[in-house]
Amino acid sequence: PIHRTRVQTSHAHVRHRMACAASRARRILQRMTALLLHLLKTPGLTGAFTPSSRYLASAMVRAAGEVNHVVELGAGTGPVTKALRSRLPNASLVVVEIQPRLAQRLRTDFGGLDVRQNSAHEVLDDLVFPAPAAVVSSLPFRSLPQALRELTVASIERFLHRVPGSRLVQFTYLPRAPFEASPDFQWHRADWVWRNAPPAGVWVLQRRS
């Protein structure tokens, strides 16, 4: 009887692990499907076919530092949003996602989340905080239309001027900085994440001291 009980317990454990793995696979497939649909509809506004891995999301949150205010740009299906809420639970969080279906999904998946369905520059230009903030971005700067890219970069730089001590955290798949910043600012690479498809660098932009 003892042996039978142990075997039954082992089988139940295996079934539980298989169910958890299947659930994770379904969630990943749903995220990939959502991103693929938006990539096909708006290729210039979608950064990647696959969502950011949890390793990349964690690296971006680490680069944000211990701040009380966070603005996330281009949240997509929410992998970085999830990491931000988990690791900075007491920080205010404004999430920007221009795609209507993705914005609605964020509201559904993250109850009470402040989701702004708008372009990044229009949201940033209306924000001000009493203390340093982190702008955590997954925007695909290299593939954005030039006019939109220039508007967004200018808005980010205005925000970093307006809220002293703030920083931009941005990932890119290329070995160079995500975009060329004004002379008042400087980039440094904070991390390189191999456990992402494809591997990605995490960069931080701050005002020169």
C-alpha cells in the first residue's frame, strides 16, 4: 500500500507539472499570436515577433533602478509590465501602448493598471513627477517611421530634462545604441541578455553630469 501511495503521488506530481507546462505554452502562444497579428498589420510599430523573455524583462527592471515612478513605452503583451509590477510594487506605473487590442489586453490582464492608448510622445509630454523616474521602453526605434522616431526621441529628451535624475531604459537587438541622442545625453550599455530570442542589449540614456 505504501508503494502504491508513493506511485500515485508521483503520478499526480507529474500530471501537475505537465498541466503547468501546457498552461505556460498556451500563454506564450497567445502572446506570439497577438504580436504576429500586429506585426502583419503595422510592421513599423511592432518591435519583435516574439515577446521579450523574462530574462530580458528582469534586466530592464534592474537597469531602471529603485525609483518611485515608471513610464513604460510600447508594452505590447506585457512581459516587462509584469516584471515591473513584481519588482517595483510601490512605484507608480503609467503604461503606454498605441495598439487598441494590445492596450485592452493589458487592462484585462493587469487590473487597475494605468494604460494610455496613445503615442509615446503625446503621453510623455503631459507627464511630470516630483522625483526621478524611469522610462522603460520596448519601442522599435530602428524601424519606426523617421518622423515618428524624431518626435519620440525629442519627447524623451524633454522628459529627461524636465524630471532631473531620470533615465531611459531601452533594449535593442543591435550591438550599438538604440538611437543617436543629443549631445546633452549619453548612452551606456547596462546588460546583454543571451537568454532572449534574439539576444538583446539593455541600454540606459541619461543627461550628462
